[in-house]
Amino acid sequence: MPCPECGSPTAGVAEWILRKLRRLRGKHAAGPTCTACLAKIRRGSDAGTPVPRLPAGGYTAGSPAPLVKVACRFGASCYQVSPEHCERFTHPGDQCYRLGQVAFDSGPELDTLWDVFTYFDSRSSGYLRLRDFRAAAAELAQRGLLRDSPRRFEDVAAEWAAAGGVQRGHVSFVRFATWASRQGVNLAVGLEVKPGSARRCHASVLGVGCTCHTFIEGDGIACACCGHADRVHWSDSSRQGLAALLLSCRPLHWASGVTGLVKLTDSVILEKLSSLLICTHKEADNWTRDRGCVLHGVNACEPACIFKNKVAVPSGYRLTSAQRNQSPLHWARYSMIRAAILKELRARGGCKRVSTESSQEPFDRLDGAPLDERMNEWWLFHGSSEASCLAICERNFTLDLAGSGATWTRSGAGTSLYGPGVYFAERITKADEYAVGSAGEGDTTVYTVLLCRVVAGSPRVCTTNQIDTDRLREDILGGLHHSVLGDRVSELKKPFREIVVYDTDQVYPEFLLTYTRHY
């Protein structure tokens, strides 16, 4: 039987080869591969740890075969979608095209920043650890892409700190791409950051280019229009570098030539925002200890005192003004993490779609950029003082301060219920508990709340008070989930649900709303 790679005869090749191919995460290998082809495996190392190679003298019938896939020789330009091909081979962008999981004849194909990041994210977690980052930096240096190549451990440690690794213990794609761009890496981002961009097919069959103008989702990874693989469909914007992307991904519905907070005057969107405050107010069973005590305020007395002297819950809220936050830098970072999470979820087969009170129709189309339910993108509230809301709009959230507000802490723990993250509410009634009043017109007191876009991805649902914050962090940073949905309603019969994210780039504070309380 001929080798499916090179066509050479395979007579005399041991039976372990056929077993190996069947174990390469597929069950229907087309036939045995010659020893010469399998021997052409080059490492993609993690600080010197090689990808499995053929041992001297070859494998015997009893030798265990490494659980790796063979890289398709056509790489990212392969348009094949057949199950037999996909079971046997892997391509750049595939879930298993990662360090230690793929064997090459000429090394990994890393044409974009996303390719580099996902290849060295060997755990498929969405984050790089120090060892992953070190290997990625070494690969970029070896290819001559870094302006200043880190040669010593101290150099790598400094770059790790510059990318935010010391502060967080890991580096996200957004932070990795930002670091690489500062280091002069001239690679395209490699993600579809602009929703709705036409993803033209770049497949070529017998020298003739495909005429498909954009990818149309069908069954599996094939385009419903041309039948070619998803991987050969991409937009021009996905091949932009980070600097060009920052300049080009500004939303079309933003006020032209203006950055920062812009006062809204459009009566249609003001009416929608006003209706949102009305529809997300919970009229009954709406008091929690976070609203505080009349005598002592919040978290300043015993629970018995709080329950005896409850601060009254407003009967309603009236919008007085609204401003849109136009921050191109933060929007670009948010757009990148949103695209990265969507790409990750699509590789897994999607995620369960969850709705929130603040993101249902008609509020899912609140402005010129509708929410994307494929990665559970939601509108959520975050209440605070006016000064804090202004600072967040300018600099985004800071994890050093996140969770340090009025939210209830576990008894004796001194930390927020779900650990240090950014907390959000789907109801204005809950967010209002953390809002701080300031002087308005005349004798009125006004309050501020942020209405944020949040990418929840695949949320980790918590329904009890038995919360292991270390396990939550592990679930998020290990790639299983992207956020926490604290469902304190379904089993605990509490008034509200809360949502927590642990990466500030998953949040874009889009609107600053000013309102009054009514009793």
C-alpha cells in the first residue's frame, strides 16, 4: 500500500504505524505511512522539551505511539473538509495545532500573532504561562522578528513583566499581541475583529482562485457557499497589524472625530436607555444587605442591625442624561478578546447561550453594534460613584480595585464572594446598591451607573454559597470557562444574579448613565 504522504511503497513497515495513525485522534486512517515521512518530525520545543520523535531503529510492535497529529503539508492553505482528512491531519488554527500535539516535517506555520499565541498555548486555556511565553519569545527571536531578542533568563523575565505576566500570573492574547507589537513584531493580528467583515475565500484549485466572496456558515467547517474550509476564508482586516487595526476598527455609529465621553441627544436611543432602567428594575423581593443599614451604612455593623434598619429600595429610576464612551484603544482591545473567545468557542463546537434581563429584545440592538449571542455578549450594569465611573471610562477597570466596593464579602474571608474580579448586574436595582449620589440640578440627588458590553463566553454557573475561589480561578485560567454567573436565585432564592469576569479586556464601558431615584 503506498504512503499517503509521499507515495512510496510501505512494504515491510511494522504494524505499529497503522495503529499510530488510527490513534492520531482519528479512527479511519487511509493507510500506513512510510518510515521516512514519519521521521521528518521537527520539534516545536517548550524550553528545550522536544516533540516526540522516532526512536533510533524505529518502533517495534510493542512500542507506544505518541498521541500527536501530523501537520498537513498544505498548512493554512488547505481547503479540505472531509472527515478522513481532518481526523488524520491538523492545520494552523485547529484546536490541536499546538506545541506537543502536532508533528511537522518543517516546523510550525506561524503567520499571524494569533497563530503564535495559540501554538504555544499548549493547554488550550486562552492564556500563556511563563514557560509558554518564554517559548513563544524564543520562536519569534529565532525568526528574527523581535527588535531586541531576549537572550538570558533575566531578559525573558523582564519581557514577561512588560507583558503583564508578573501582575496577573499569565498573559492573555490581547496583552501578548500588544507586547509583540511594541517589540517590533510585524505580523498580522489574524482575527476577525470587525463583525460583519466579508471573509473572501482564498482557496486555489488547480491554479484557479475560488470566487466565493464571504464565508457562509454551514455544517461543520465547510462554507455553505463554496464548500471550502473555514480556514481559507478571511477578511483583509484580519491581515492588518495591530497598529493599523487600532485605527480601523472604530465603530461606524460613533460621533466622528471625537474621543472620550460624548453626550447623547438622539431621542430614540435615549428612550431605549430609559426603558432599560424601567424593565430591569425588580419591584418585589429586591433588598439585599449590600444596600446597607440606615444607621451605619454598608458593611459597618452586624447583620442583625442591618436587617432591623434596612435602607429602603427605590420604587423606580428615571434617566436624566446619558453619555457614550468613545475610546478607540479600549474598543480595539475589547474587539480582539471578543474575536479570540469566539474563535476558541467555535473550535469547541460553540457554547450554551444564556440570556440576561438587560440583554433581551429589544435591548440586544441598543445601538449601531448589536450584541453577539454566539459568545454570550451582554449588556450589564456596574454601579459606582461618578468619579469612579469617569475613571473607568478613561482607563477601563483595574483588577487591583475590582471587587473592593460595597459587595458582600464572605464571613471572615475579607474578599469578595467570587474572588477578585469585575462584578456586574443584569438589573439596575442591584447595580444601584453600589451607586453613590452627587448633587444634581436644584435640590436633586443624581446617581451614576455604567452600562457595559461584557463577553461572558462560556460562563461557570455557581448556584450555592459553597464557593471555592481558587477553583473558580483555575476553571477560568484553565480555559474551561470565561466568566462566572453567580445564580443566587434558582436554588438560594436570593433576589439577584451577578456576573464576574477576571480579564478587564472582556469589558467595554460604553455608556455612562445618570439617573434619579424615586420612592
